[in-house]
Amino acid sequence: MPSSDITTESILKLLDALAPFALAEAWDNVGLLVGAPGNPVTGILIGLDPTAALLDEALARGANLVITHHPLIFPSLKAIRTDQPTGAVIAKALANSITIIACHTNLDVVPHGVSHALSQHLGMTGTVPLKVERGDAPEIGFGAVGTLSEPVSGVDFLARLGRALNLPAIAVAGAIPDVVERVAVCGGSGSDLAMAARAQGAQVFVSAEVKHHIARWAEEIGFCVIDGGHFATEARICEALASMLRAQLASQGVFIPVLMAEQQNNPFSFFITGNDQ
């Protein structure tokens, strides 16, 4: 297929093969959010969040299709206010003929999805979902639990995690184990999977937006729960998705640019207070 014949619909079919849109949670909003199926695609930019800055980068790098993990439009959107962030991004996309697609919870639950990408960077093997979503498909589910190639000390694991997430500090609840061999992760908001992680034999659970009562539970029971932040625990999927999409396009003899966002960083920064108590 000549590159000139690639349309948004073509990309949607490839994405649906990689992470079927039907697997998304009922409350979610995935697929084509801005644009039309027949729009030609000359370049793709992949990012985690649909922001005005991401569209600026797409324009600067010649991409007219943006694929994000987090949806720009949720069902609760009742008005397109161009003086508000979401409305401004929609207006900017339309004004510049940029198409926007979201792959959210459908990309969370597939075996090569968000949590798998994180587990790969931590050196985990033999991973299976923490929470299976379908009884007839045990490989489909949220989170991942598996083993490290060789055991490491708890302190060394935290250092490894800091490098993988590109974080100078990490919030930890519960006791840091002497040895870490079995690890559970859930990219993004996975606080509710902490108990499942412990039940499946993990020495540590890595996720984001850990609820206060879960942190207290971890403290009381002595189980190590680590909050790595939403952005950091999900960001690895951008590189993985870009690689998978390039391979899919190449298998069809199509070689259009599939780029990763370079300007999109963690919205949180770390201010060192000097208070070490």
C-alpha cells in the first residue's frame, strides 16, 4: 500500500488489531476523537496526554495524526469552550487539520500494553495480569505480576525503579523488603490492585495515585506499595506503541514517520525541601 493511501481508517484498523477498542472499559472514550476516517495520514506523533503543546510538536515535526493514551474527550464533556484547555485543543486540532485518536483502557489490558511496557523496563519475566478481565481470555487484564531475572535487594530495586521511571524520589508505603524477586505493577491508577499483588506473592507493588487507606493498609501489614506517579508509570507505553505501529506499517510496505513526543514531560516536578524527618 503506497504511503499516500494511508488514511486515519487504515491506522484505526492497525490499532484495533494491536489493542481492540472493544476491550475498553464502558466508561472510557477511545478511538477516533477528532477528525474523519478518510483523512490522509502523512506522519504520526504518539504522546501520553492530548495537550496544546503536543499539537505544537506535531505541527513542528510534520505529523498530522496524534495518538494519545489519555482521551481528549470524555462522555461528560457538554460544551466545547475554546477558552478552556480541552476546547482549545479541539479547536487547534481542527484549525490545523490534525486528527486525534485515543487508545486508553484498551491499551491497558492487552498483554503488550501499559503495564507490560513498565514490567519490561524493570526486567520482569513471565508476566501475567494481576486482574483478569475475561474468563475466556486469561491474558487480558489490568496490571502485571512476574519475576525478576535474578533477586535484588529492596534498596537496589528502588534504585532500578527510579532509573526506569526517571524519578529522583519515590513514595513508599509499608516495609521495604530485604529481597525482591516477584514484582507486581500497574501503570497509572492501580491502587485497588494492591491486595491482589500481595495475594499473588509479590514482594512489592508499583503503581500510581495510591489511596490513603491502601497506604495505611500496606503500612499495617508490612507490604511494600510504591507510588511512582501516573505519568511516569505509563510513559513507557509511548515507545512501545510507536515500535509496534512501525512494525505493522512496515509489514504492509508503508514507511511513514511514527514519532514519539519529545517535549511532553511529567507534569509534576520535585522540589527538595531539605526536610528529611
